[in-house]
Amino acid sequence: MQIALFIDIDNAKVSLPVFKDIITQIQKTGKLCYCKVYGFNERKHIKFDEVIEKYGFDSAPTMRYKKRAKSQLDTRIIIDAVNMYHTKPFIDTFAIIAGEGDLVPLLSFLRAGGKELLTVATETADGNDHMYDQKLTLSVHYARPSKLSKKELSDRLRNISERSTAVMSESDEEATKQREALIAEIEEILAEKGDDLDEEEEDLYNSLEDLLSILK
């Protein structure tokens, strides 16, 4: 198999261990000839750039104009996949890990052109899953994005608060990196903030926003 991977690490909430394992599993399946990483942010994805540079992957930055409600589909994946279909006929397999959205027209187009389709197996299915020929089983846990429960949100706030206190008392290079990672983590949580929040949820998100202001 000559495989091209299109992966949205931002919208699909792909962690670094999951990203590395996806690459490993694809390399076990065939030859990874091309990869493009969408939603890449140098501050938010501090360690991803090491993997991207190691393999010479292409990357595309986060699309800032998106709504803040939930994971979305990066439409650049569709454009790039169709372009690759026409310009790189030796690619016989397309592996796609994306955010929430309708990929069926793209997957139908690729399948009609004789291409194999891959994705990763997750606990919950979405509207595109039935179109894939193979789902890779990962060695590390990965679940599609979902709204944080109040308990999860409270636990995250407590954890971030404790780490923030430790970081703010230091001023060396490592502390700076940790502070940047905390800022990125808080921004990621706030980016998933919905509109249908009760008073308790509003208070939790407001506390995170206060922490963000302090860290910045």
C-alpha cells in the first residue's frame, strides 16, 4: 500500500501519543508516502513539531474563524485529498482522521476512483465510518471529542490550578514552556465551550478564563 495520511490534530483532538501510534500502525499496514497535519499550532502542540520535522510532514495552521461550539471538519482536507488523487496516482490508499463533519462525498469519490480508505477505530461511531475499508486499532486510548461533564470540567480546573501555582513561582526556561502548555490547554478547553451552560458550568469556565489571564 502507498498511503497518504490527512490528520486534523486540532479538531479531532489527537494527542501526541495517539499521533505517534497512528504513524506506527500505518507503517505496519503499508508505506506512508505523504502526511499533512492540519490544525497545527506551535504553542499548543509543542512536541508535535519534532515528529513533523523528523518525517518531513506538511502542516497547516488552525483555522481561526471557526465557531467555538464543537469539533468541526477542516475543509482543506477535502481539497488536498482531491488534488492528491489527480496529481499522485501512485497513492492507492487514503488515511483520514478528521473532526466532526460529512466526509461521505469525498470518500465516495475516492472509492469510485479505486482507492482504499483507512481511519482509526474508536469507541463511538460517526456518520463517515461505514465508508472506510479498514479501521486501524491503536495501542493507546483515543476517543472522539465530546463535551466535558461538570465533574470532568471541575477536575480539569483543579488540576490546571495546581499546576499553574507551581509554574508561576518559577521563572526558568522549563517553567516558561510549562506555562505555555497550560495556556494552550486552557484555550483548548475554552474553544469547546458551548452555549447551553448552566450557572455552575459558567462559573467553571469563568475561572478558567481568569487563570488564562493570569498566565498570560
